[in-house]
Amino acid sequence: MPKGKGAVLLYVIGGLAIIGVFGQLVMNPLGFLQSILMMLGFAALIGALVYYFLIHRRRAQVVGSGYKKAVKQSKQKYGTVDRGMRYNSHIEKPNKVNRRRTQRSHLKVIKGNKK
């Protein structure tokens, strides 16, 4: 149960809004659809402006010219990566003989007295 006068007032306003939307839908469906589309259009426009001015510009400043210089320097030093090459496919893998020598168990066999 809601406590306080603020919660009751919030439910009353919400109920009236639902009644108003339903009445608008029944009495003037074309106007209702037009107003909904206009609200969505304005919301998309405001969202695009916020994204462009706040997020996009901040990301462009963070990336900046220092990152671009580092990428250019790295490409000059190491060259471009072949997309067809798989990860770590250019590294030679050890043969089985070397692998057997290097694989050691942390367990130790203890020989005890047998009776």
C-alpha cells in the first residue's frame, strides 16, 4: 500500500493520464497516432543532438591525434596484419619431443617399504 499523500497524488495523476490517452485513442485515433509519432520524432531528434554534442565529441577528443600517431607509427614498424592469418598461426609450435621434456608433473612418487 502506498504511504503518504504524494504516492496517492501520483496514482491519481497516472490514472487520469491513462484515461486521457484511452479517450484520445477512441475519439480521435488519427490525431492520437500523429501526436505519438511527433513525440517519437522529437525524442529521436533530441537524442541525436545529445549524442552528437556530448558523446561523439568527447570520444573524438579522447581518441585524438596521439592515438592516430601511435597507430601510424606501429604500422610503419610492424606493417599491416594479414586478415587471413589466424591468431598465433605464425608462431612455431614445439614438437612432441621437446614437449615431453618440458611437461613435468608436480607429483612425486614415494617408494615405501612393502611387507
